[in-house]
Amino acid sequence: MTELSEALVVAMQDHQAGRIEAAEAAYRRILRIDPRHSEALRLRGLIAHQRGQHQLAVDLVSRAISVGATPLHYLNLGMAYDGLNQFERAVESYRRALELDPTSVDALNCLGNSYRARGVGKAALDCYRAAVAAGPEHALAHYNLGGLLYERGDLEGALIHCSRAAALGPGEFDAHINLGNVHLARGALALAADCYRRALAISPNNGLALNNLGNVSALQGDRERALDLYRAAAAALPNFALAHYNLAGLLLERGDWVAAHEHSRRAVLLDPGDADSHFRLGCVLDQRNEITAAMHSYQSAIALEPAHAQAHCNLGLLYLNKGEPLRARASYDRAIGANPEHAKAHVGRAMVDLMRGDWSHAWNEYEWRWKIKDTPPPLPGIARSFWSGEPLDGARILLVDEQGIGDALQFVRYAPLVADRGGRVLLRVRPALRRILGTVRGVESLSTFDEPLPQFDVLCPLLSLPRAFGTNVETVPRDVPYVCSEPERVSEWRRRLGAHGFKIGICWQGSAKKTGMGRSFPLGELRGISSIPGVRLISLQKFETADSTNSLYSGMPVESLGSDFDAGPDAFMDTAAVIESLDLVITCDTSIAHLAGALGRPAWIALQYAADWRWMVGRDTSPWYPTHRLFRQSINGQWGEVFDSMVERLCARNVTGSRP
């Protein structure tokens, strides 16, 4: 062996051992002795490529090729051109390498990588398959082929080659990560977790492995473990956007808006080109009631990914809640255009059309509510198509209570019509509604959700009945009352309330969910009404809040009905009797409004600016309840004008004896 050959061997050993400076110095010494030493030129060019000095690498390797080329020379030249993003020259170089050695696994892998990076998937796949055929024991060839098959959705093929890559390279971190990702996509959560743990054994506290293991825990339902793992991933890799994104998602789910905002914002800052990160930030801002900022985030997601159906859908809901139904509908249209199976967008579009009085297709579209994720069927475990209005001819039809109490009270009005079509009506409701809904005409039998299911022939949820009857604004069943109070109970409450004064039942706050949506109003807004001579305010609330207590002690007279008011298991029986004994009900949009309407009693409904779809838009009357009058906010969040109008209307008549 010559002196230069010995020097080259030592230099290559340093190079392979990672002693780059020593290796480069040795290559330079060789080239001072022999400036045309092809291998020293090539290897010095490889070091330049490894340092990111790709143009220098091209120059050095090209000089080496001019002296004498091997497949490795063209392979290294292609790598340098890839570094310069000169795709055509890189491909040409790899092909020259393969002309000299058609079975070069490295050249096939590099050519496949070049095609893959530029989205030429089929050509990349062919290269990786050829690499595996040329080197069946080559771990990187299996790794590349398995990874691309995973990206293309061929999970079975990916499983074969990713498994082989991990077996051939048991110490390779990336191989175990890839295999774990394949198992995760196939739903093999335990196997995926094993792979990520092996990766962590190779690289302890690795942010990627911790994040992926967090994904497994989240899918297994262990949210606390997932949260810990995502936190660890974000701590290990503070600039790892995906860890912050995932952490924000779980924090959002837990209702920790402050921390969720911190991490979702961090994810956007780290990866501003990721549409999902902008979307998640929008969800957090939405929950924080930062509506303008949330809309901006959804719009940013859409700008990056115009077909982001969920962003369009959420933007539609924000427009709807802002009282802009036309913009809401346009957003729902775009969501459905991006994903025709997007159930929430279909339901949102239905609500817009119902709100605007365009009911021709709305009830059909409203049926999409049953396809929304995690929505339980009306009868769990029983799959039946719903009644669509055909003659029943004595068939037993089961009408099933759904959604809120107000919904049940509003739509049970259809039960007598179903009976008129020849149905034997069986009504199934939540236990609290047994007695009040048991008074509806046409109901043959009533059962509650905690009782055995009766035998039936046909099924229909309550809110599917308008579709079955082809209901439009003009044909809404308006016959009231359709529920009844108990005469003895009415007599008792009339005695307890007395005959003096103009008695107004008030309800200012609904459920906690609705309160957050702006439907409730402060009790203090009724101060003007309470000051009208002869008016008595009687609370229909079944609970008292700090707001109500403070108002009572500040000199505003509100009569309480006592601790025994509707204290039993049957909701609304006392409330119904009291309403029958009142001159008027004033309420926010809650179940009391529906009960008063079902009883045919006069009620004034205080509605937020963007009211629920059932109250429609631009109306002061309701097609559902002929005894109701609607008072709407003209400015979002401002109740003053609503109650000033009520005061004016009450003062214009003798409230001591007449009904408004």
C-alpha cells in the first residue's frame, strides 16, 4: 500500500468515526500532494455537503469525476445537487450512478428520496421497491418504502416494511417511531405504545416519542397520562409545534382556557403555515369569548387550507351567534362543499334556514343531527328508520323525547296529529316530564327512559315530527293549550298567591349552558317593571343565584314561591299551576317560555340579539306560540331597550286588571 493510500484509509476512518476536522485535514494533505486524487476530492466534497456547503461539494465532486468516476461519485454529486434543490441535475446524477451499478441500493434510495420530496410518489415508490429487491437486508430501504406506503395509506404494506426496518436496525430510533405510527394508524394501540417506548429507550426524553406516546394514551382514554406526556414532550422540545398543539387540545377539552391559549398560540408561532394550529387557536379563543380573534384564526386556517371544512363550520356558527345568518349560511355552504358529509355544517345550515323561514328543505337537513359525532341515537342499540308521515293504520308509534326540556315541550304538540293519522301514540320521555307530558291529548301510553321499552312498530324522535308533517311557517300546529295543569293544584296556588295586583311570573336565568350563550339576563333589568304600581314579580326560578340574592336585598321586591315549589320528582307541575294563576310571564329563552306557550298562557320572551332558530328573525310574534310576544335586543348584549319596551307596554294599559 502506497503512502497516499495509507493516508486515505486513516482519513476515511476518521470520517466514519465523526472526526470531521481530522478527516478534512487529511484529505487536504493528500490533495496538496496529488491535486487530481479522485477519491480525496470526492470525500472532501462529501464533507462539504454534510456541512451544508452544497455548491463547494458540487465543484469538488465534479473535479473528482473529471479524473475518474465511480457510482459513489455520481451518488455524492446527486446529493449535493439535492442540497441545492436542483432536482433535474440530482436525478441525472443518480441515474448515472445506476448506469454504472444498477443494484446500488444507496443510489436507488437517494433517487426515491428526491422524487418523494418533490411529490412524485409513484416514481419514488418504484425506486424504493427496487432498492428493497437489490438489498433485502438493507434497513434503510425498508424504512423508506414503509414510510412512503404509510403516507399513501397502504397500512398493510407499510406494516411489512416498517417491521422489517425495525428488525434490521433495532438501534434506529426513527425505525421504531415509523413502526409505531403504522400500528397507531391501524388501531393497534398497545403495539404502537411498545414501539414508542423502544424509541425512548434509544433516545430517552425524546420529544417526538413522548408526543406520540401521548397520542396513544389519549386514544386509550387516559387523558391525564396523555397530558403528562404532552407536557414532557413540550418541555423536552420547546420548539416542537405538534406537542404544543396536542397539549392545547387536551387543555381545551378540560376547560383550562388560559393554558390552552398559551400552547395553541405557541403552536401557531412555531408553525404559522399549519392550518390546524390556527383552527385550534380559534377554538380556544371561541371558548374564551374572544369572538373577533377567533374569527380571525378560523379565517387564517381557511387561507392556508381553503377546504378546511371544520374552520368554515365554526366560522358559520360565530356568524350565526353574531346575528349574521346570511354569512353563516355561506360558511356552512363552503364547509359542505369541502366535505359533503360534514354533519354539523348541515345542521347549522338547517338552523339558518329555519330561522329565516325557508323551511322547504330545512327539516330534512336537520336530520343530519343524528350523524354528529358522539350524538347518541334516540334508542341506543336499536336501529330503525324514522316515521316520515305515511298513514299509520293503527300501528304503534313511539315518539321519543330528545335534546332539551324546552324542545320536548315545544314538539310534543305533534302527538295529537300523529294520533289523527291513525297511530297509537306511545310517548317516551325523561322521568321529570312524565306528569306534565302525560296530559297531552292522543297519547295512549307514556314511559320514561328508566323504564322498560314498550313494544312498538314505528319510531320517531320528537324533533323529526315537523319533517314528517312537512311543516312550514303557515302550517305550524297552533292549537293551544296542548298540555294541562292539575285543577286542584291550580286552585291551591291561586289561593296562596291571592287575587291582588298584576301578577307577573319571572324567569331570568336558564341552565348553566344557556347562561354562557347570552340568553339569560340580570334580574336587575326588571327593576323598571317592579316599580310600576300594582305589579307583583313572582319568581319562577327553581334556584337562586348570587345575582338574585343581591337584587332582593337592594330593595327590588321579588316574591319567592318557597322551598316546596316543584320540589318533587315531577318537573313543572307546580310551575304550570302557578302560570295558570298569573296575569303574565316574562322570561328569557328557557323551558318556562315553552311551558307557558304549551299552556296557552301569555308570555313575553326577552331574546338576545342572535336568538335561537325557533324564534326566527325580525318578528315580535312566534308561529309556534300564539300567546307569546317577542322582545329582541337591537344591540348585542344590551338589554335596556328590551325592558324599556316592556315597561312602556305595561304602562300603556291598566295592569291591575287587564291582560297584556
